[in-house]
Amino acid sequence: MKNIVKIGVIGLGPRAETLLATLRSLPQNECQVTAVCDLNTERIEKICNIFKANSLTVPAAYTDYKKLIADPEVQAVLIPT
């Protein structure tokens, strides 16, 4: 039985979109994006809509990175730059 790595992503600019596309292409039983964070709520909405459009679980959304880090569902954090 595999453990699913639950990932949080801080910063949802263009680099994050590319990274998230790669993560979405991986098997859901290997990793799952459980939370995203950005100061720009429009970016958060755009990313969440991409998850919905691909029939994936929509991650928790934050505008404060400290709340993402405190989320017990997040095991690893990516900060795409």
C-alpha cells in the first residue's frame, strides 16, 4: 500500500500553473494537491476551476501562507519561483 503525499502550493503564478499541470498528471494514489495559497484571489479561483474541470478534488484555498502550513492535510510545501 502506497502513502499519498499531500502537497500544498504557495504562489500560483505562471510557474505554479506548469507545476500543477505536472502534479495533476501523476496518479492520484501517489500525490494529491490538498491546499493552495496566493494573495491574489483571482489566481486561487482560476486554479480551483482547473481542478474542477479535471474532476479532481478541489484543494483548500488560502491567502495566508501560515494557514496553509498549519493545515494538517499538508505534508509537503512547494513554492514555485
